[in-house]
Amino acid sequence: MKVAFIALVSFAAVFAAPAVPDVLVPAVEPPKNPAVLPVIDCSTCDFGPYGRVQYLADPLNCNCFYQCQRLTEIDGSFTYIPHHQCCAPSLFWRQSWLTCVTDMFKVTENCIVQLPADVNTPEPATTPERICALGIVPGKPGFFLNEGIEQTCGTNMVFDFDLCTCIPGTDSDLICDSDVLLYYPFDEDLDDHSCTRATSTQTSEASVVLTSDVDRGTVAKFNGASSLHVGYIYNYFADRYVKQWSMAVWVKRTGNTAGLGGVINNGDCVEAPSFDIHVGGGDVTSCSVDTDSVSAMVAIQDVAITANVWEHVAMVYDGKDITMYRNASSVAHLAVQGNIENRQCPMNIGAQHAGSDYFEGLMDDIYIYERALSLDEITKLSKL
Ligand SMILES: *[C@@H]1O[C@H](CO)[C@@H](O)[C@H](O)[C@H]1NC(C)=O
């Protein structure tokens, strides 16, 4: 009680203080007609070379944001269409995470917190019919319309208007293992075959392709200029407390043994990736995680990966240690703790960043888990 009282007094004191004219910040005229005032400028977004959609906060409402659509005109110039959208009630847009967050994570310095208009409105006697803000795309069951923008549901998924979301397609033989977060068998396609069904896209004109290998059957081939981009990981760690992470992959490095080659990571941004396996110059392989309590990337170095030989590489982060396994033998570990940092980066397979430090060689059977695998489990994966 006492604490609450003191807090109230100091709150009142702040507001009772005489108004001092602020000479540094000129007073802003209230907008005459806020409805037509252009409050945001989508051309200020960093779309990158190929980007079509970006997001900006709505300064007039902390619950809302703008989806900025960039269109390329025939002459190569760009036009921008802002689509106003709002988070679900009681959630707030957080620009630095590009997602809607709960009250605990909100940042409201640069926007106005709008009180819910219906706070005192009594519950309606009948439940109003749910309205789906998304639309169907005629003839394309795997797509939906979001504010006029056609978006994909992902492999084997279809849009269900009644449920207003994407669901597994009825004719897809969806036998999946929900224990694994992402799984790339590289047998029929380059897609994730876990229940997540994350879509992967090529990052450059040179494509990652499937090829036949004498030892491992059908595998993915990276030619040193190609990689896959998995957007599902983009904001994966936001609002989550991920203290365990495991990755396993079969790799065979066939070229560019002098340079750095990204195997699996989400390095695409300014800081260290949340998780990373890469082959370095010469016979070096590193694994790392970046957490909220370790500001620097922790890496395991000096592990030889033989060129032109299949090697099974795995890393396990269990909240206490990061351990690297080669052919299911622990080869190095470091003490690390904390929650894995969110980096707003897609996952790269075969590049250290989208568009640079490409891996040249083959990969097979990538497994990613949001839990710590045991040595037994790593051994099983290395036998597949
Ligand atoms: C790892 O396993 C592969 C396939 O069995 C083998 O060719 C390679 O030599 C092994 N590497 C080591 C360091 O044992």
C-alpha cells in the first residue's frame, strides 16, 4: 500500500509541475484532418533489392501499423501503397520486432495509446458473426488476399475462409512429426517436411537443385552461388524464451574450401545470428548461438571438415552449454546460457547471409528442434 501511495504522489508531482516552455522542440499543430493526413512514408522503408512488403508503425495508434507494399513500375521506378492494419485487441505493434506484442513488451514512446473504444460497452446479447478480413483468391486454394496482397499459405496448405486461416490441404498426405520444428529430407523437393511446412525460396538466380549422390541418394546441391531462404524463422524468437535448440545436417563440402560457407543460420542482419553452423576457410567448422546473456557470438572453431567426404554435423544448445558433434561424437563445447536472441532474420541454408558467403557442396537431412537432443538422438540422426 505504501509503495502505491508513494508512486501516486510522485506521479501527481510530475503533473503539478509548472509547464516550462520547451524551446528545443517546436509545438506541433494538431492535424486539422487526421483522416487524410499522410502520417507515414512507405518509401523510407528498407525493402532490399527484391522486397515487396515492409512494415511501419502507426504513430497515431500504438495498436496499429502499416503494411507497405512496393510495386515496381515498367520504367524501374517504385510506387508504394500503405495498407493500414491493426493488431488483435489488447496487443501492440512493436516496430523493432515487426510483430504484435503483449502489454509487457510494448514500446509506446513514438505512438499514441488509444484506449479501447468499447471498454464500457456492454456485451452484445448475440455473438456477432465473425468476419474474416482475409479473402480467397479464386482458382488458387493455396493463396489468400491480405489487404489486396496475394500471399501464399505455404506448401501443402490451403486457405479456409470459414476458419480465416491456412490449414493443411485435404488431399495432402500430411504425415508429419510435430516434434521436429523444421525437417529437410531433400528427397522430392527443397521444402520443409515437418508439420510446420515452412516455405523455402531461392535467394539468387543460381538455384539450389536436387541431385543424386552415390552414398546418400537424392540430396541438395549448392553450387557456391545459391542458397535457400526460410522466412518462417524471420521473427521466430520474438516473445518466446527459447533456451534449447538443436540442429543436425549431413554436409559434403566440394569446393571453395578456402572461403567461408554458411550451412544453416539466420545471419542476415547487423548482429550475430541467433543460431549458426558454417564451414570456415580451410578445415574449420563453427557452431554458435547468440543469447540475451552472451553479447558476443560463441563459436566452436578448429574442427576439421574433410572436403569431398560426407560428415554429419550437429549442434545442441541446452541452456547451459553448446555442444558440437561430428559423426555423433562430441568434439567441442562451451558454457553458454540465456534465451536465444531474436534477429528478425530469415533462415539461410547454404549462405552465411542472403546473397553472400555461399556454401559449395551437398547437404542432406537437415533437422532443427526447439529442444536439446540427447547423444542417443544425435546418433540416430547420424545413422539415417
Ligand atoms: C563421418 O562419417 C562419414 C560417413 O560414414 C565418413 O565417410 C567420414 O569419414 C566420417 N568422418 C570421421 C571424421 O569419422
